[in-house]
Amino acid sequence: MQGLVGFSRRINDPEGIKEIDDRNKKGRGCIFIGIPLPFIIFLIVSFVSDEVETLDALVFGGGISVAFLLIYLFAEYLSNSKRSWDGIVMDKELKNKTRRFRDGNIENYIQCTVSFRTDSGKKRFSVGNSNSNPEFLEYYDYLNVGDRVRYHPQLPLAKTPKIHIKK
């Protein structure tokens, strides 16, 4: 189990697994109600009111329900544990950038980019802005070039701790 050396075992911890399972159950419960709800509401309105035709209710209610289903499936894909990876921090870059708005205002911000090379050889990037996520700068400072990291979609990025042995 070479890939596990030095990493947090929180992903395999029963409490961590229970926390993720609880979060997933709550999400599935909400979506179980949320997907058919627009369809049901539109049908009820079409039967009660003369303003909405039944066919229109089926189309609009069904369309909204399908949109909710697609959003749910996309979120499930993003949080799939098979998307996790181990890798090494290859490069860090800070850029001072300027954004000009249509009303003439100018905004200066810092863009932080961290690039990773996964154990399978793929490149991954993490980009953050100082104006949209101030904590990203702390995350940027936390990582150093050459650090081994583990990404899991449902947990924060984990870094292998440096072990110093005093003699």
C-alpha cells in the first residue's frame, strides 16, 4: 500500500465514511422529492385551473423535473470517489491581474495557480482568485513544490506530512 504512506486515513475511517454516507442520504432524500415535485405541481395546477392546459403542464413540469435530474446526476459524477487521485505539486504561480467592467470600474486581484502531476501522469490544475475565495491564498501557501498530495472529491486536499526525526 505504497500510495497510503503518510496520508490521512480519514477517508477509510468509519466516522468519515458515516459522515459521507449521511450527507449522500440527505441529498438523495431531497432529490427524491425535488425531481417529481415540479411535475406534480404543474399537473395539479392544470387540473384545478383553466389557465394551464394539461399538455403544457406535462411539458413544463417534465422539463423542470428532467433539468433537476440532470443537475443531480452531474453532482453525483463530480463527487464520485473514483475521481480521486494522488500526485505531486509541480508548480505554483501567482499573477497580479486586472479586470475591467463595462461600467468603467477596474478591479485588481491575485490569481493563484497550482499545478499537479498525478501518479498516472496526468496534469491537474487548481486556480483561485483572491477576490472570489480569500482562503485560497492560505491553501496556496500550505502547498510547496514537491509535496505529495491526495485529492478526494468529498474531502479537502490532503498533504503528506513532513516527518522530522530529532536525534
